[in-house]
Amino acid sequence: MNETPLTQNIELKPMYPGKAYSPHTTLVQAISADTTEIEVADASALPPAPNIAVIGTNENAETIIYTEKTGNLLSGLIRGVECPDEARAWNAGALIARNIAKLDLDAIQENILKLAIIAGDVDGHVANVDIHVTAAWMQEIMSIISELMAFSQRSDIFITQAERDAWNAAAQTAAQALSIALENAGTVADMRSRLSQIEDSLFNAIIANPFIVTFGTLDGIAVPRGIWNETFHRVEC
């Protein structure tokens, strides 16, 4: 019988359960880059073994795999699984949590690709008598695909479309509020300028011409009251 992916075992990368909201705990003791078991302050913050955890935060972090969890002790550690020379020494009190790591996303992508190849092989060889596709095989493939879909839709790990839409709407609202605030700030500045002119005209001794429009002469202009000061080109009360 010809060898095809259908006549071989499906070897998928392991996908480890997450922890809702990724709570963190801390290392009880300092560890070296070679330590293979660690004690944490509260292991309930981490999922059952086997699983992965991230020590540290941001770029200064290390991803580990723990194969056993007994009480607050994590053992059977595989250190620095994401980058070469990632394993390092850590001080007591360092944060550790079940964060989503590159390892998770790589496993999803590779497993989906393998299953897509197998599904295509089924379609292309459905009439080949040398290949025996049983109902059990198809059930196993569909079960794995269903698990992948359920994993990718978990709201405690991945951002949902509803959350993305809510964030975008909030950002638009904030942008509109900023625009209105800037417009109101311009209005306030204009009102302050006008108020300053009114205060000057009422309370200050004006020795120059503060008016926006200056008249060289009053020819052709009817002034109901006041005296025309030709030197300063202004009407005085």
C-alpha cells in the first residue's frame, strides 16, 4: 500500500490550556539558568501540568515548560524554549504567569497547516483503492479541527471581534472629544481677548488707539455723541 499522510500517525504540536486573565505569582527562591524545578508562591495561578509559563515581563522574560506540578513546586522543567540562550538566572520574587507565548501561536499555525494538507489528501485520493480512509480517521481529523477552532475562539486568550469593535468605537469617541475640546479652547481664548479689551476700555487709562478700526476723518460719518479728537483719531466722551 502506498504511504501517504493518511496511513501515518498525525503528529501535531502540543497545545497547552491557558489561564483566564493570566494571573501571576512569584518565585520563592532565586534560580540559576540550569535549575530544573522551582517553587512558586501560589501555584493555583498556573494551569495543571504539563503546561508553559513565562518568567519576567516584556523583552526581559523566559518561557519554560513544566511537566509536573505538585503543590507549589514546578518540576521537570524545560528552560528557555522560545529563543536560544533564553534560560537565565532569576531572583526571588520574579513574576511568573501563564501568558500567551509565541510557542502557542506557532503550534496553532503548524497544526492547522498539517490538517489542511491531510484534508486535501483525502479529497484528492478519495477514489484511490490503495488508500483506506475509515470513518474513525475522519472522526479523529474533525475532532482535532474542532479543538483548534475552540482554542482560537477562547475569549480569555484571544481578542474577540466584539472587543476590537468596542475599542475602535472608544478610540473614535475619544478623538471626537479631543476635537470638541480644542474647538472650545479656541472659543475661550477668543472670549478672553474680547473681555480684556472691554476691561481696558472701562478701567485703564488708554493713551493710544486700541480700536481695531482707525478713522483718519469723520467726513461722511454721523456720530450721535462724543467729541472727535483729531490728533489721536478717536471719539472721546
